[in-house]
Amino acid sequence: MTCTEKTRQYGEDPTVNRLEKRAAEIFGKEAALFVPTGCMGNLICIKVWTHHGDEVICEERSHVNLYELASMSAIAGCMPRVARGEDGVLTWKQIETVIRPKIYYDSQTALVCLENTNNMAGGGDPAEDLLRFPDGAGVPGKYEQHGWWNGVSDGAGG
């Protein structure tokens, strides 16, 4: 593929248009959005799923906590609530213990970010049961997969 110097915002760049179209086809989605960095993709997901003052649960050595904290707080307006997992992989029990109770005067847990490439903890895939959060948990999850496509959405967020 060769790149042209057109504006992506107006759908003028044929390279990006083809890439997005092909990604949507591969994953069986209506559309896809190209973002140039994983950090940008993570921030978009966090911003879509949260509101100012919310908390995002993540493993304490995760990329989103160690290297993207400034954008999470300054742009998305939320803060991480960390838990420590073995080799950077959280269990549902570890996540459950840090979910905030729904009390009007406290920040609320809005999202759980799971990563399969925890740089500072060795990485590893989250347990299969974590990809299906228990009914009634009230917290959506974003599974970050640093790889070719940087994750696939099966809903409105990540």
C-alpha cells in the first residue's frame, strides 16, 4: 500500500479507507476506525466508556496505568484503580475486590481494562472467564490486545 497526502477526516485518503474497510470485513463489523497508535485507541475506548470522576480498574503494572495515566486523567477525566495480578494477569476475584460500591459521594468504577501484553509484568492472556464478566457486575470490560489490530470491539466501546 502506498500513502497519499489526503485528509483522513474527510474520507479522502484511499489507503486509510481501504485499510478500514478491510479491517471491518475481517472482523465482521459494520465499520472500523484507524488510529495511528495503541495509546490513542486505548484513550478512545476509555473516553467512550467513562465520565469525568470515574475509575478504571487495571493491573498495577499494565501499560494503560504506567504509560497512559496522564491522558486517562487529563483527557478522559478518570483515574485508575489498580489491583496486582500474578504475572500481570488479574482474576475476577482480584477485580471484584476493587469495584467501588455504588455510593453517591464516591467515585464509581466505570471500566475494567485487561491487557494481554503487560510490559512490566511479563504478559499473558487473561483467564477465559474474565472475557465474560458475571451478570450483575455492572462494569464493562475493555480487552487490550497489542497486536495487529489493537483489539476488536463487540459493542459501543472496546
